[in-house]
Amino acid sequence: MKTIVLTGGGTAGHIMPNIALIPELKKHFQKIIYIGSKNGMEKHLISKIKGVEFIEINTVKFIRKLTLKNLLIPFKLFSFISQCKKILKDIKPDIIFSKGGFVSVPVCFAGKKLGIPIISHESDFSFGLANKLILKKCTYMFTSFRESCKNNKCIYTGSPIRQEIFNGNKEKCLCKFEKKQPTILIFGGSLGSKSINEVVYKSIDKLKDFNIVHIVGKNNSKKINKSNYFQLEFAENIWDYFALCDYVISRAGANSIFEILALKKPMLLIPLSKAQSRGDQIENADAFKKYGYASVLYEENLSPLSLVNSIIKLKQNKDEYLKNMENITTASSNKIIIDKIIELAKTSSK
């Protein structure tokens, strides 16, 4: 029985690319098992997918500041690797495919000790800490950005894309606007963004020439009574809202921006600042700005005035962005990844 283990979690960026590959993986593997953390969002998302078994493991995350808790990481990691070895010995997978995040580290380290072929994928412009560690253990490291390939293990594949996003139906959206005018979809990543939300609330009156769909994140809703404004906490069917919108305002998580690119929507990116992250979103946003796919508004410059001005400028330059995205194709990314997974799985000796 051909078996594949998928792993990755913590945020949607480490989960959605795995989900994008599952429909095609089902055609080639009789058993798909997802190893994820107890407290991450991966369990919630994966449990909805038929034919995929979810296994919980303990995990530990590196804290990006001076703290004694980080001194315990090597000891905890050793224990979690042992836990994963027992799980993998029972499963006997042909291959492990990792999407990064700290939950993937003990899985890949255990897999390497057991001689299981490992492929990981890095979505961001630069490698996160988890994938820096996994790079030493994996057979291949796939990348979403061509410039990220700086090692003989690296293969540029592009980003896995969920096929559902191409089948959006705007008639299924819950919002019904009075005026027919350009629509902006605004979201701040899988958990929402309070800083973006607050600036949007203060900008609505100055955006009367746009309809606004605002995904605010769980428990972040606020009552706003405006005819051109619609709010929801989370959109399971975000592809329908993609179909509805003319422009997208988003954080610069790699998974999201590559999906927006695949749909050829002019985008304004507001990346997380270095105070809130390792700076990966800034690098992603800067790359898309350099390619001519996006406009960028940095968090430290975010205000109602700068947001409104950036939106107006985005509309003015719409044709330029569409032209730059015209010849982009993401159709081959999933196929390249799947083909390489199958090829390597066939070499597994188990």
C-alpha cells in the first residue's frame, strides 16, 4: 500500500499548499496521513477532508526574543523526534512531504533517521528557521520563488495552488451591494489583522466609489452600517469573493499572494513588519513589487490617508499590473511537485 505523510502547520501558509495537493495525491497514494500539532489550525482544516487521517504530535516553537524557554527546545525536540519515529515506524510511509512550520521539524528529523525520502517546500522568498533545519535532512527543497534556489537540493517549482480558487462564483457571496462599482476584497491573513481593520474602518467614508468586502478574522467583527461595506469574520469560500472583487488588499503571506497572482487580481500588499515577524512578508512583498505584480504599503506607513491614496493609485495603475501578470501561469506548479513526489516515492525501500 503506497502511503504518503504530509506535515506542516501553525498558520494557513503551512497548511493550504498541502491541501492544494491532496486531490491529486489521492490518485497516486492509497493512504494519506497528515501529522500536525495539537493546538495548530491544521487539525481543524484537515479533519474536513475525506480520506486523510490526522495524527497529533507534540511540538515546540522557537520564541524570537531572549527567553529561558528557548534553552529547553533541544531537549523537547529530542523527545518529539522519538515520538515521531514510533509513529513513522507504524505507518511505514513511502515518502514525507513537508510544508514547514515547527511541527514539521521532528517529523522530518525522525524520517531521516528511518531512511524515508523527504521533500520540503519553502513558500517564502527566504527560508524560515524550520526549513533551514529541514534542508539538511531532506532530499529536495522546493521553492515558490526562483531566487530562493541557492542550494543543489533546491528545485524551483512555484507555489501549490488550490484548484477551487479558479471556480469561484460571485453569486454565492453573502454581500449584495446597492451600487455597481469596483469591489475591493480586504483580508489580513488567516487570523485577521487588527491594525489593518482599524485603518479600514476609518477609511470607509473616503472610499465611497468602491464596494468593500472585509474579512476581519475570528472574533474581530465590529458593527459598521455602510451601504458599500460588507464584513465577515472568515470565508470558507474565499474563491467566491475572489471572483467578485476587482482589487485585493492583503498581507504578504506567500500562499495568499500566489493565489491572488494566479487569479490576476491587482493587489495592494501590507506586509507584517519586522517587529511582528522575521521580515519574510516584507521580502515577499518587495519581490512582487519588483516583478510589477503588486503595490506595497508598509505597516509603519499605514494610516487612513495612506491606505486611501494607495487604493486610488492601484486603480489608476490597474492596466499596468494586469499587463505584467498577463503571461503568468501557475498551472504547472502542482504538476511539477506531484511528479517529483511520485518519482521519489518509487525509490523508497521501506
